[in-house]
Amino acid sequence: MLVTISRYSFPYEAQLARALLESEGIPAFIADEHTINMQWLYSDALGGVRLQVPEPYVQAAQKVLAEDREQALVEQQDIDIRHCPRCGSANTEYHQIGRRWAFLVFLGINFPLFPVRDGILCRDCGRVSKS
């Protein structure tokens, strides 16, 4: 019997999770993927795309999906990590500065006048700075 261990709004998210589980030797199946691909408005009504595994693999699958492998990927790809200028933390993520204002100006005058720039958001102190 298959057990639903996770639900996703978009089919590609479920496919990524399924691939991760299968790379760990855990058989995984996706339900309602094609229905939602054909009519995405049904996603909320159906409860999203369901990721299912056989009963004996439930705990192992949940453990694999809960792991944070970001640091290993950063080390493997040798990515330059941006540090926060305020607190020096490496716990940062990409952030677009001015995106909200650009959207509001576009709604107001139907023309994009406000510039959007790349920036860094610190997850520790919350500061947004230019990259």
C-alpha cells in the first residue's frame, strides 16, 4: 500500500523530490500529476500533487526529504558565498531590491519605470544590501 508523504502545488516540485528519493534507493510514485498539468486550477481542490512511497519506506523517505543538503552542494560547486555586510553571516540568499515598487508602479501607470537591482538578504539579521 502506498502512503502519501508530501504534497506539492506544482508537478516539477514532486518530480524533484521523487528523483531525490529514488537516488537514495527509495521507490517513489507521483499521484495526480497529469490531472494538475492539464488543469492547474484543480491543484488546491485535489490537495496538490501527491508524493507516495510504500509503507516500509515512509520514515526513511521523510528523513531524506527533511535533510538540508545546501552546504554540500555549495562546497561541491565551489560557489562564492556572499557575506552580510552588517553581521558577517554567510546565511544569505539572493534578493531583488525594488521589485515590489516596480510592480506597484507598473500597476499604477502600466509602464515599468522603477529599476530592479540584485541584492542579498541576510537570513540572520534581516538586512537587505546591494550585491
